[in-house]
Amino acid sequence: MVLETDLAANMTSDVAISPAISHSSQVRLKKEGKNLMLLLPDETDSKGELSWSETWQELKHRLKSREQFWHNGGSVSLVAKDRLLDSRQLHTIAETLKEVELILATVCTNRRQTAVAAATAGYSVEQNKPGEASLNSEAKNPNTSELMAEPLYLRNTIRSGVEVRHPGTIIICGDLNPGGSAIADGDLFVWGRLRGVAHAGSAGNRKSRIMALQMEFTQLRIADQVARAPKVRPESFQPETAFISNKGISLARSDSFGKTYAFSVDGNYWQETNSIKNPKY
């Protein structure tokens, strides 16, 4: 069951309306099952700082003027679409939700700047391509890598409980902690310790790779392949690349991967280009 409420549709004559709030409000709360989504209007509909001020006031009015249909302490997914939000605005939204005992958990956006601000603030992130406004909106064609979004660069550690999704390559300058996850349609690079869940090629691209300076993963996924952490941890670490071989997900030294492996279009996996075998892998 989908329950959607609209501010203008729910106003009654005995409710005082702030002069700054438009009767044709575009701020919406949408409930799908147990999920509560907060949908903001497109930035193209109105411009400037006043637009953000109106949006904030509409949100406050919507949350406080009507009988709530959510559970206290519930998580909210913010669907920002193409609206550009900075860390200050995200904090304001989170504090406004907190006043009615709701928790901002996920930010879904088409804008890389908003995605970076949200991830830096510790929220789960799903970045969509322009035109995709909902969470997990559509299945994607695994053979359309040329249509992937520009890489998403994050200069912070992905903490436990945080999930970052991006329809392209993700580059993390920091750690991916246990309990955290990064999901990319393209490659996934962690310039730090990879100790959480990493999923590259999430739309089905088997050519995608996962690279980390230190592989201590909980789980690796590339396209439809899955690898779990070994029971015995290595005594030392070095930069490694995970990829799909004819045996599933394999690991190789990052410094020699490009010289040793090439992607086979016929086999749809990476294979060695010479006969040199490294017994470690």
C-alpha cells in the first residue's frame, strides 16, 4: 500500500498558513510499506535562496500541522532529486525531522555535491542519474557502461550503518568500516582499509573491479559474484585488486594487475595474459 500526503491537499480552513508557504506546496511525505520518504521539489521549479527558505518552512508546516502517520523514531529517506543541498541544509532538515522524532537516514540525489555532503555527514547515500528520482528505481543494462555517471569522490571514512550507492565508479579516500557498504555500478576504489561490504558492477558489469590499499573485507560482490572474508587473515597487507576470473572473484596485486590480466569479452571475465602464476592467488 502506498500512502502519499500533499501539504496543499491536506490543509483545512482552520489552519493558519504562513505567508511564505505556497498553497501549491511540493514538499511531500510518502509512505511505502515501512519506508517513509521525504520528497523535495525540483530546484528547476524555483530558484535562489528564497526557494530553500520556502522549502524549509513548508517542511516544518507539513510535519507539525497534521496528524502524523508515522512511528516515532522512524527512519526517513530524503529524495532531493536535482536540488543542491550543502551540509548546513542537510543538518537543518535532520534537526527539523528530529523535532517530530524522525531520523534522517538516507539521502537520494542526482547531484554529486549533495551526495558528497551527505556521505561526509554520515548519512547513507544513493546517487542517481538525472531523471531518476526514487530509491532503487530501475534495473540497469549491464552493457551500457558508457552511460555511467561521473565518478563519485569521497574524502571521508564510511562508518558502520552507512551505505553509499552511485551509478558509476566510487573512489573513497578513507576507510570502509565494518557495517558500512559501498555499491557502485562501475569500479570501486578504497584508498584505505576495506573492512566492510564492497559491491562493484552492481548493475551486472562483470568487468568492474574493486581495489583497496588493505583488503580486510566482510564481503566482496562484483556483478553476480560473491566472496566472503577468509577464515584466516593474512599477516601482512598490500594493495590488491579483486576481479572476476573463471573461478569467481579472485585477488591480485594491484601493481601488476594491468600487466598480468586482460578482460575476455568471449568469456566475460578477466584472464591472465601470460603463463606466470603466483601461488598466493
